[in-house]
Amino acid sequence: MSTASTSPAIADDPAALLAAAPHRPLFLAGTVAVLLAMAWWTLELASLRFGWVRWPQPTVPPVWGHAVLIQYGLFPLFMFGFLMTTFPRWMNGPEVSPRRYLPVAGGVLGGYVLGTLGLLGMPALLKLGLVAMLAGHLLGTGTLAGVLRTATDRNWHGWSCLAALCMGTLGLAVFTAWLFAPGLPVALGWLAVKLGTFGFLLPVYFTVCHRMLPFFSKNRVAGYAMWRPAWSLPVAWSLLLAHLWLDWTGLPQWLWLCDLPLAVLFGLHVLMWKPWRCLQPGLLAVLHIAFAWLPMAFVLFSVQDLALVIRGKQVLGLAPLHALAIGFFGSMLVAMVTRVTHGHSGRPLQMHPVPWLCFVLLQGVALLRIRAELGGDRYLWLVIAGAAWLLAFLPWVLRSAWIYLTPRADGRPG
């Protein structure tokens, strides 16, 4: 990378500055989505809890609208921003052009905003939003496939991320098709929701952690031995696809055969990555703390599965899913995006007080959401958790957006 300073023309032009690197527009779009996602959902939950009869309702099951927009709209903005930055470096491939990543940011965010408005009882906007999101996914996935195709070091991390992105594009396409053709089986909409979690987000997250956590740890901890086993990616993929198939085909009594090994697999990674040696600096510690939510989530899934087999009834409700979604996905988003943002804006690789506040509060949000499944006034706890998400993220979003719209602190380009 050139060490020349940012030109005055670019520094004075916010549009040119925003287009200077893939993470800038995509991460900025993601920060908008972080707040918009939970603002609608919190209001929707409040309408159910407090009986707001005039609150407009979506034409799809609200929980499906919530899941689809977050899984295929919010998280992918950050994922495309990260992967369009790192793919060329992982595999010695060509840099991604602004002509590719800017339309991805515009398509996914624009579709996300339209889709969220569509959930306010406007099905035409919801359909238009999903089509725009799908176009963004197709362009983003196709762009990264092009990087992989022309790269000189095509490794398993690249292939794994690309496979997950293809699964995500498929899941969004399935839900969009179901939305346009109501005569299709309802099971297809449900499949799209599950694909987003176990075929898309989780494989991308685990692949990125598999590559980056040992690497970051080795760079900051003296004498740290990197443990990055080649076998764990295909094992995780196999178990996740088996979980998806068993769940979709109505065989939940057998899910423990997948979830228990996944809890062991992810727990083994926690132990082998030695988080107790990675407590300094804070920017490294939060990555390991966030990852610890992954085996905990699958311990909860396993408890739920075994209770179904032994007692014949469900326990824990959606607690395992939200330990995964808020605890792991949410915490790792803050940790990894803060790490990339600091590294690519010329700032010290340390946790700033604002990211610390967001990360700590988010741990409380995850616990609140799990608490909501354990009895009492469930919808009140859900509203509190949603409001707490907004409170946790708002300062982080404002600080991050300011960074993406200003030149690098060290004067370098990008």
C-alpha cells in the first residue's frame, strides 16, 4: 500500500473519501442498519405488549421480517465490507474496485431501508426492498468470487466464506420468491430464515474467527502458538448443514447429534486459543470474549435438544438462538468492526471508551434477551432488551460514522 498522504481533494470531498476503501461505505451503511433494525422491532414488540391497535402490521409474520432483514440486510453490510477488504490480502488477489463495492452498499442498504418501511403494512415496498437487497448480494458475492478465481493463493478460508455467501444469496432468493408467490409452501419462508443463521452467518463468522483470532493473538502475545486446524472448518460445515436439514425436515429430536458436537468443537477452539493469555490489549480481549458466546450458545441448544428427547417438551424457548445472535454475532460485530476500523483509520489498536461501553452494554442485552425466555412478563423483557440494544449501539454508531467520513488519522490513503 502506498504511504502517500491523503490528497487534499479527497480529504475535502466526503463522497470521494467514503469511496476510498471498501469498509468505509459498507460499514457506514451497516451502522445505519444497526439502529434501524432494532428501532422497528422494539416498536413492534411494544405494540404487542401495550396493545397499540393503530401500529401498522407487516404482511409477513413479524418475527420472519425481523430475522430476514437482520440476517440478510444488517450483518451482510459489515461482512461484505470486511471481506472486500481482506479477500485480496488473504489470497493475493486483485483489489476490489469502488465500482463494485459502492453498488453493493447502496443495494443492500437501500433495500434494507425499503424493506423496513415495507414492514409497516406496505407489502410493495417490502418486495422492492428484498429485490434490491438480493441484487446487492448477487453483486457482492459475484465480486468476491471473481477475486477468488483470479487469486494466486486460493485457501480454504476464502472458499468457506464464498460458500456461505452463496448460501446467503440462496436463502434471500428463496424468501423473495416465497414473498412474490404466496402459493409456494410456507416451509420455504421458514427455510430461508434458518439458512440465514446456520448456512450463512454462522459459517462466515466462524471462518473469519478461525483465520483472524489466532493471527491477531500471535501478533500481540509473546510466545503465542497459533492453532488453526484445517479439519475444523469442514467438520463445522458438516454439522451445521446436518442441523439445518434435521430442523427443516421436522426431526428436532435428533438435533442433539449435531448441536452437542458443535458445542464441543467450538469449546475446544476457546481452550486452544487460550483467551486467558489474550486479555491485553482490550481490543484483543473483546474478540475472545465474543467468541466464548459461540460454545455457550450451543450448550444451550444441546440442553434444549436433550430436554425434548428426555421430557418430550421444549425448554429455553429462543434463549439459545439469541445467545448466538446477540451474544456471538452482535458482540463479535462490535469487536471485529472496531478492530478493522481502528486499523484502517490509522488509529492505535486499542479499545476506545465508546466501543468498550457498547461491548459491555451488549453483554447485558444478551442476558436480558435470554432472561425474557425464562418466565414472567416476556414481552416487557423483550421491549427492554430492544431498547437496551439501541442505547448500547448509538454512541458506537455515531463515533464509527464520524471515522468513516473523515480522513485517516495517520494521513495515509484508504
